[in-house]
Amino acid sequence: MRDLPGTYVLVMLARDPAIVTAGALGTLQIAEGAYLYAGSAFGPGGVRARVERHARADKRHRWHVDYLTAVAPVIEAWFTHDPRRLECEWLQALGAIRGAREPWPGFGASDCGCSSHLIHLRRAPVVDTFRRHLRRVVARSVRIGVRRYPDVPAAGPGPVSSSR
């Protein structure tokens, strides 16, 4: 992961149910499972700065996803340094994974026409499942990197590789 612009997916894991208040979205009931957030970083520091900020525990809550990472830490980030904004297409691929649902309308999607930029799954998918669905949604090849956060315990809902 470099200090270049690009698109990313945060894979977060909620081990226990929780309730958070997320700005204008109001009170959110967090269910156990994996949350996948698609975003882009075209400002200073690019993908590395944005993803590392989201993964930190000690941060000011600026975006909707900051409220979620307080109770569902980032366990992995998938990213590309492709110069195109791909988060809406990436969200379509995430939504095609079996069991995917959008938990809250408007989450992280204030700057586009998507209903949400967040997907919930009972179990965290492996990146190859995402790549397979992305190839079906996007008619071009995109190189995807992976950054794991090993300090997060591995117990809890594990990977799933099934597809819809």
C-alpha cells in the first residue's frame, strides 16, 4: 500500500452486538459479523493514509465508518491504486456475495448515487471471493492488494468463500 490515490474496502469484524450513534444517521444497532465498507482516497496521503486512519482506534469521528470501527475493528483492507474512482462498482461486487445486505441506507454514500457504501455479512469473505464477483461486475482487470491487521484476534466469525 502506497501514498497514492485509489479505492479501498475495509473489512471490519463485530464480535458482539453493540449500539452506536453515528452523526446524522442516528442510532445504529450493530449485529455480530463482518462489515465491508467501500471508499476512495484521492487526497493527501492517498489510500495508505486513509486506510491507516480508519484502522486506528484513537481518532476523531469524521466519517460514518469511524463510528463503526469503534466497535468493529478493521481486520483487513483491500485496495487498488487505479486512478479511477471505483468504490461504487466495488460495492456492487460486495453486494453480490451470498448473504450480503446493506444495513443502513445512506451509510458512507453522501457523495454518490449509491444507497449505501456498507455491506454486512454473517462471516468475513476472503479476498478471492470479492475478486471473483468484481470480475463479473467490472469488464476490466484491476489489481487488488491486501493489508492485514494481525493485532486483531482471529477468533470469531471466520471467512466464507461462497457466492450468490
